[in-house]
Amino acid sequence: MKEYSHVLRFLLFTLGLCLCWFILYDFWLSGLEDRLTFKVVNASVALLNILGYNARAIDYMIQINGMDMVFVYHACNGMILMALFSGFIIAFPGRWEMKLLYIPVGILVINLVNVLRVTALAINAHYYSHTVEFNHKYTFTIIIYAVIFALWMLWAKRLSGLNKYATGKTAEA
């Protein structure tokens, strides 16, 4: 049983984090969701304008040339993905100083990829509206989860310090 203690600790810690998430979400985080969604929409509109499109936001809708392109729901603002990423890093072994540096960087990367995703979906809707559903459901889902997986693997393999213990290459004091 001792050889599974790290796995059991990870699973129990993750379960505790999930419970904390649900409690925090109901009492505090749900208010942040509107602001995060607006930030994703406005950042996507800004990027579209930089790219030369005549874009604007009306609430959660992104328009190009006055035509509705993409409606960003709260589920698409990336908050749950950021929480999932952060929860994994918190639950996984590693130095807390590194976790406190890596979590904000990972959240920033996830947010940036999400803004690029929403921007690309608006451009996709502008030129090839018949492919938006497929790209939203499959293409961009695969991309964003691949980025999160890469961030997790970077933590687990390089930054957590766990690999040093597994290979017996610990630093001597």
C-alpha cells in the first residue's frame, strides 16, 4: 500500500480541490465569469481589428462588418480550463514557490490560446460559416486540450522536481 501512497494522496487532494471549486464557484467565482467572458470577447475583437477586420463586441457577441459571427458563452471563457490546470499543478508534487510562479504563467497561456481560438472562430464564421460547428467542437477543442496537456507535462517532467527523485538524481545538501 505504501507504494501507492503518492497516488492516493494525489487523488484525495484532487477530490478536495474539486469540492473547494464548487463551493468557491457558487459564492465567489461566478461573479468573475462575466468579467472574464467580456475580457475574452474584447481581446478577440481587438485582435480582429489589429488583423484588419471591422470588428466590434455587443455584449458577448462578436461582429465583423456589423454581422454576428461568434457568441461567447460563459462555458467558452476558459475559466474551467484554468481551474483544471491549476488544480493539477496544486495537487501534483513540487515546490510551492515554483507552483506559485507556474500557475499564473499557465493561466496566461491558456487565456491567450482561448483568445486566439475565439478570434479564429470569428474569422472562420466570416469566411466559412458552414465549418464553424466542426471546428468549434473538434479542431479547437483538441488544440486547447493539447496546450493544457503540454503545460501539465512540462510541469510533471521538468519543473516539479519529481523526475529527479524518480531517477535518483537528487541534489546533495
